[in-house]
Amino acid sequence: MIHSILKDRPTKLFLGFTAFFCCNALIAECIGGKIFSLEKLFGLHPSNFSLFGQSGLSFNLTCGVMLWPLEFIMTDIVNEYFGPKAVRRISYTAIILISYAFLMFYGAIHVPPADFWITSRVTSDNIPDMQVAFNGVFGQGMRIIIGSLIAFLVSQLVDVYVFHKIKKITGNKKIWLRATGSTLVSQIVDSYIVLFIAFSGIFTWQQILAIGVVNYIYKASMALILTPVIYIAEKRIEKYLGHDLAHKMKQAAMGKDQDAPINIPAAG
């Protein structure tokens, strides 16, 4: 039974997407604590603009946003070939694994450190206190973690809903419209849920709105820029599965009760 599953191409494809989706989401959460300047990344001076009464704004983003566009692409591809139930399944799996990872980070932070390790010159690169540095890297604020997980789950469900609403109108044509459209809608939700949960009472609502707009501009721009990647991935998947099987999977993905890809007969 196991050998037949591993030979099933749709199943192998789904397992591959699930593994990369979860890994990419976890890495994005882990590196999200660092803020970088998008302008400096391209050799430009930070722009100082005003929005909602907030002046001195520039495109300062978390490193995690560099990886989230890949999540948008994978969500749309899984949605296209395996349906909304499959997207919900990998989203729940990712949330469980991220929650488990942060639980382990919390435990590691509170394990008593060895005295020599705290100021060890061998491992610390002259960092005065390794425990403080470790806490700073892995000890993200609980509100940010909770806000990020809730935003991720809700935005994924919104993405699935919008994607299939558009697909019912367009059929198998215009994948760019449903992929980009669903991402543009879901990322409004994602941007503001995490900000309001994490920073309500800390920032003013004007600051939250302004930061959300800056983040959304980046996400929306990346969704448009990466649209060709959807077509490249679609061609590679069709070549891997075969035209007939790929077409059957797309048709099955539109059904409300379509289950996991293991139920779809594979070729070869």
C-alpha cells in the first residue's frame, strides 16, 4: 500500500507542496523578528512620506515578508489542482507545526544555561551574553505570534474562498486573475489582523493603518510581479502529471466535496 502511494504522482506532488509550504511558513515566522529597509536593499535612500497623519514613514518590512509571496503561490497552485480542502489541510498543518516550534523555542529559552556558554568566546563571536542574544532572537512577543497565526489562518481561508468564486466564473481560464485577485483580497485581511492583534494599545490606529498600507503595497506588488511564476509552475506540473490527469484534477478541485489527492488515479 505504501509503495503504491509513493508511486502516485498527484500524492507525491501534494506531499512535496505540503512539506515546502510548512517549512517556508516556519522559516518566515522565525526570521520575522528582523526589520529591514526595502529602499536600502536596492541602494536607495529611505523615503520619508506621510500617511493618515503619520510622517517619516518608509518601506521598513520584516524579513518574513520576503518568503510569504511563495506561500501565496503555493496556495493558489494547490487550490488549482487539489481544491480548497487540501489548502485548508496544509494550512492547519503549518499552524500546528509553527505552534509546536514556538513552544519548543519557549522551552529552550527557559532551560537554565551553562555558565561557560553565556560568555563563551568560542561560540559567541564576542557577544557579551549569549542567553540574552538567544532570547532576543527566539523570544518574539506572544501577541505577535498569536496575531501572526490567526492572520495566516484567516487569510488562507479568505484566499481559498475568493479563488474559487473567481474560478466558477472563469473556469480553467485566466489563472492569473483568480491567483492575483485572491491574493490581493486575502493580504488586506492578513496585514491588518496581525497588526491590530499585536499592536492595539501600543500604536495608535493611525499608525496601524499606515503600517498596514506600507506592508500591503509590498505584498500586492509581489503578487503582481510573481504572477508569471504561476504559469511556469502550471506548465511544469502538467508536464509531470500529463495533460489528461492534470485536467481531471483541475475539474475535481472545483467540486465542493473533493478530498485529498490520493483519491485521484495517477498515470504511470
